[in-house]
Amino acid sequence: MWRTLLALTILLSLVACSDESTHKNERIFYAYENNEEGVWVTGSGVVRKIFGDEELAGITTQRFHVDLGNNFTVLVHYQIPGLLRLPITENNPVAFAGVYEWQPAGGVITVSNVGADSTDHWVLLNDRRYY
């Protein structure tokens, strides 16, 4: 009996750990499939491409593609508060919290605390959280 319980526990642990990043990104996948905009999301993946900065409404924004798994990427816009840039490189694992906007190629997630009093928007990179 105890061997059966041990085997079942191990099996359930393996299933729970499998494809963890896909589970974290389910809300993003759902928003994409349903053309949703203005949706609060958290997610994680691997940086695949870094683009040049862009000025959006007078705010400098770092831009990079994140591979979320399942051949799905999103563009992340990190609005730079002051001069604190992300020390990001391709193939960095990254996690984030921000607002999702639908686009045909996967969508854009904006991470911005510019003008906000909270730390709800963030990027986690190399064990450091950037607000």
C-alpha cells in the first residue's frame, strides 16, 4: 500500500512540474486566442531578440521579444523609470507583470510604473526585480 502511495505521489509531482512556464502563461495564451486588450498578466519565458529603444508618449521604452513556449512570442515594452535600464541579453530567462494588448503576431505586454504609486508592473531578471 505505501509503495502505491509513494509512486502516486512521485507521479503527481512530476506532472505538476512539467511545462511549468506554459502554465504560468495560460492567461496570455487565452487573451491572444480571444483578441483581448488591456488585460493584466504575469508570465515568463526566454528573451529571444532585443530591439532598439522607442519613445512612446515621451517615455523611453526598452523592447524585447520573449518566447513563452509553444512557438509563441510576445513583445515586452519596459518603460524605463529614470535611467534604470534592464541589463538584458538574448537567452536570458525573464518573468514579468504588465498589461497585455492583442496583436496578430502574439501581442504586446507593457511594463510601466511611470506615474504610478504602485509596484504592480515589474520585470524579474537575474534574480532582481525591476519596477
